[in-house]
Amino acid sequence: MPNASLETLLGEDRGGVFFLPGNPPAKAVQQTVKKAGFACFHVDGKSIARKEQLMNALATALRLPKHFGQNWDALEECLVDLEWPGGGGALLYYDHIDGLIEAHADQFETLVEICRDAVESWKEDGTAFVVLFSGTKAPKGVTKLA
């Protein structure tokens, strides 16, 4: 687990969308994130190959409201309106992204864009929101952590 690169990223408190190779264990990521004072949300992507599965996993991990519409627009609205404990930043860790990318690369690209928009929205409020994807291959246009 590259704790140092993740710790540095969280210490900078700037937010962003990043890729961490190799699917580090969620517990290790969560420990590092909580140590930095961030809230941590984990999406286990092992069995996600369709948008519907992704939306269900995100709704559960992020504790989205029951009225969550299970579509891209609703996800974007919820991501910019999240509440998390502690009032500090937050990190969304989505590991094992390969299944969705292989099955529906276009849907994964849409998710990345929505996450980028949410990161920017939180920056305007002075809050760091980090999205960390993990898998075997970095998605197009997503910065890889060392």
C-alpha cells in the first residue's frame, strides 16, 4: 500500500480524481484516510459491471437518500450535496474498477466526469473531496499516484 503518496495527497487538502494501482486493501486505505481526518467511503467494485450495480453500490457506500434517482444527474446532485462526519474532507475509494471499464468504458468515463465536477464544486466551498480509483490499469485522463 503506497501510504506515503496517499498521505501526501490528503495532507495537501486539495482534492481531485486519482488512480492507485493494484487494488490496495480497503481497510488500509480507510486507516490512512481517517488518520488524515477525512471521511472515507468505499465502493467494492469486484462485482460491478453495469451502471445499475454501480448506482446501487454508490447509494449504499455514500448513504444516499432513499429518493436517490439511480441516474447520472441524481448522482451528480448527491455528490455535491453530501454530508460527512467531522466536517473535514472526504475520500471515495472505488476499487476493482476493471469490470465496469471492460464492460462499459463509456459509463466509467461519465462517472469520472461527474466525480471531477463534484471535486470542483467542493473546492469552491473550501473542502477537499478526493476520488480514488483502483485497479490494474489507469483510466484515461486520471492522474496516477506514485
